Amino acid sequence: MTLRLRVQETEQIHAHVSRAYPEEGCGVLLGWDRGDAREVARAVPIQNQHEDSKGNRYLIAPEQFLAAEREARDAGLDVVGFFHSHPDHPARPSAFDLEHAWPFYSYMIVCVEHGRATDMRAWRLAEDRSGFEPETLEVLSDGTPGQGGDRGA
Ligand SMILES: [Zn+2]
């Protein structure tokens, strides 16, 4: 599986998780699922709602998720995944991430070291939910991913 996104969204994600440092930053990825590849058209930054462990946990509240879903629908997009950061930890899913992952969605993890995004990887839950499988991450240097759909503002 391939997850494609533009430099624009990549920079937006990096900016959000850098600002959240040393806490985890998170958000929702909107785009198109085309079967063989998945394309991100928009990244929706979300305020980490975890109560007491924002340094190594994140929580997207149900109403935040619903708002992102609504935004996706209005723009002719789907929710295709989530992103969050690992402050001073590798961009690999934690046991917490595995426990809270849903099937289908792409999980993008950004490693933030000393406030700077240094690594970014995408993962998807294995069918038997025993772990994550890596997705191929493609960052497009220019232009639009795919066609059709509203690129938004
Ligand atoms: Zn995590």
C-alpha cells in the first residue's frame, strides 16, 4: 500500500507536531482511497485531548473526529487516516498505538526530536490486528495527488 501526500500537507503536519512538542500532536488525514494507493488531500490538525499523558499519548475526541468527517464529506473526501507525533521517540507504533488502532486507516507517525520533525512513516493495522504493516510513503514535490475532488483552500 502506498500513501501519497503533497509537500504542502507534509509541511503543515510537521508544523503542527513541532508546535505540540514536547507533547504529542495529532490530526486527521482526508483524501481518497483508490485501492492500490491512498492520497491525502488535506491534513486536519487536532488539539491533543489526552487528559494526563500528552507526552506519550494522544486522544482525538469523538466530536473532533465527527467534525473532521463532516469536513471530509463537504469537500468530497474521506477520512483515510490519522497522524500523530512521537516526541524524541522513533516513528514506529507503540503498544498504545496498536491497542487503539482501527482497521482500514493509515497511521502516520512523525518523530520529533528537540522540536523538529526528523522522520515520518506510515502504518496500517494488519488484518489479524497483531501488529502494523508499513505503508510506502510518497511525498509529491509539486502538483496535485490524483484528480477529481475538491482540493480546498
Ligand atoms: Zn504513537
